[in-house]
Amino acid sequence: MTMIKLNIHEAKTHLSKYLAKLKAGERILLCKRNQPVAQITALPELLMRPRPIGLAKGNFTVPRSFFKPLPDELLDAFEGRET
């Protein structure tokens, strides 16, 4: 893995170009007046698989009271009305 040494001005000016290099496995050593201050590395790629439906099936039940209308004072509070 290689490391690119950049001063802050260069990084700000050409950030998009260097971000593409991060994906290729390189690291950036960010410097202020040629003194290292930070290291930038790419994050691991996230798996973009859809989540399966029903993972929590059987772990809980929704009570019937959940579907009852909310009391007026609670609705007023949610809608910002004075009671």
C-alpha cells in the first residue's frame, strides 16, 4: 500500500482526484507546512444487500392498544398546539 503526502492546500484544491486514489487502496498523509497532522484512509466498502424481511419475527408482539387513536392532549403536543 502506498502513501501520498499532501499539504493541506493541495488536498483542498484537488480533493476529488485524491479520493479516487483512496478507493484504489492508497493512504493520504495530510501535512501542515510539511509536518504530518493526519492520515486519511478509505473506509471498508459496505455490503449493499437488501435486508431480509422478518428478522425479528416471533421476538415481540404489538399490542392492540398500539392501533388505538392517541389522546387529544398528546396529539396537540405533537402538533404544537397549546392545551
